[in-house]
Amino acid sequence: MSIFFQPAVFYPAGSSPYGITAADFNGDGYLDLAITDIGNEEVAVLLGNGDGTFQAASFFGVGINPTSVTAADFNNNGKMDLAVADSNGGDIAILIGNGNGTFLPATAVAAGSNPISIVSADFNGDHKIDLAVTDVGLGNVNVLFGNGDGTFQPAVPYPVGNSPYGLAAADLTGDGRADLVAAVGGDNNVAVLINNGDGTFQAATHYSVGTGPMEIAVADFNGDGKRDLAVSNFDSMNVAILLGNGDGTFQAASFILIGSYLEGIIAADFDKNGTFDLAVADNGSNNVAILSGNGDGTFGPKQFYAVGSYAAGLVTGNFNNDGRTDLAVTNTYSNNVAILLNNTNSPLRGVSFLDR
């Protein structure tokens, strides 16, 4: 089945926007965006109007070369906060939310040498949000337990290999605990770290993917109730699909050729048919590739939607409250974020080109 989006609408997002997340930062029930602004060492926050449009960005200072951002309630006050990986500063910037779309000045938490990709989850089951971040300089995934008041305990490193980049947190074993998967770019594999149930992790198990793996999406692509992986490969320009066995292990990868220089990847049911689809940032062609899932771990023909220059980060959300999953894409070289509203099953459809 084809998936349709309206042509992209662009919003300025600072200088060299890269990482992105979506959450309701001002409590109005509408999704907002937070985007790392690498060039200005800030995070840009764009408040959503609930109709698919966004207000002009507000900017909040973080650290040096911010590359990734995650949103969660770190101090348990019912308001969304932000954590930003400052890749050249060796720390994570914590921004406590005021509940109105503004944030307190950032505090720095040490996180290794070069933190790149950051995720948030409750890894140890204490109902406090924790953080995990890839450290590209030291080859680790660092886990920081949250204290529940917006502060964090010292990072615990887990070796994963040469130059880990993208990171995902998901329950891969069905035990209710979040495990971790890192894209290890220097070794052309993904490292799977299984949670022991207390927030500590087993030694990494590695699975071969393509060349230069960048980012990871986790979803059940073949409908067997087990989590699978989709990995974007920057250099081999394909997506690796690894079907999960349900116990934290994975089958050998199959590959889908996409285009040129892939970065962000995300899974969602864009056509609301009960199967997971994929969106992939193809920065070499300044497009987003959309792949409709067949429900058996395979995908239909690629559809491409034009975005800005150097498409990098992706996030999904229902930005206009019509029940469909939309896309936001950071464009690092054109200094903006592209909003693509989902028109699947609508008489008004966007324009794409199909690669059969």
C-alpha cells in the first residue's frame, strides 16, 4: 500500500540542526519539537499549534556540539525536561522544564569522552528516568541512573566497540526491562546489551550489518510479537533488517538498498494497517525514503519525499491531531526542520516519486 505525505513545510531551527525529539513541553496537549542546534550550541524548541504548524523557535543554551536530544520527566513533577548529548564537551546538558515551553539553565553531567546519541528509560525499575549515551571516543555505552530529582549518578560504561553512534532502548526479551542496542560504526555491526533486570547489562553481543551503521529503529516488523531491528547504513547506503528471536538474539541481516548516505531511521504505522513502516533520512539526495511494511519483515517499493539539505534526524508524531502519524526531519545544511503531514487515505495527497 502506498503512503502519502503533503509536501514539506519548513521552519528555521538555528544553525546546523541535527538531533530531534517531540513531546508536549507546555502542557497544552499538542506535540512540540526540540532540536539540537550544533552551530550555536543550543537546543531549539518549536511549540506546536495543534494544526500541524509550529511557532518560531526559542533557543536554550547547552554545551559544545550538541548532537542528540531526548525528552522525559527527570524530576517527577509532571513537566517534560530535556537531556542533550554534547559530543565535544564530554557531558550531557540537563534542562529542567518549567511546564510552559521554557527551561531552566542547563546543568552539565559528565558522560565520557564524546557522547553522541542519547536515550531515556527506566533501566533499573525504580520509577525514575535514567539515561544511556554512546561514547564514540571511548567505544562505550554509558548508563546514568536518575535520582528522580533531575540529577544523575555517575556514568557506568559498557564497552561495545569502535565508534558507537546511534542508540536505541527497547525491551528485546519480553521481561519488561529496557535493553540497549548501539550502532557500532567503526566495526560495521550493532551491539546488543541485555538488561539484567536491575539496570546493569550483560556484555555486548554483536551482529553484522552494513558499512557505517548510523541509527536504529526497533519494532515488530513481521508480526510475531518479537522486537526486530532496522539499521541505517551510511556508507553501504542500505537498511539492514534483523528479525528478533524474542530472547534478545537476532537472525542474520537482510538488506534494502535505499540511496545515498543514510542517517536517521524511524518505524511507525503510517498507513494505519496494523504493520510497521519505515522512514529513512537519505541525506545524499535530500529526501526521506518511506517504505511500507508488508507485515512479514519485508517492505514495499520505496517512496521519496523531498526535504532540505542534508536530512539527518527524524521524529514522528500526530502534529495536526487527525489521527495520522506525521514526520519531522532536521535539515542540517539548510538550517531548518521539515514537517511532512500524513495524507494517507485522504483525497488530498502529496507528491512523491516511486522507486520500484
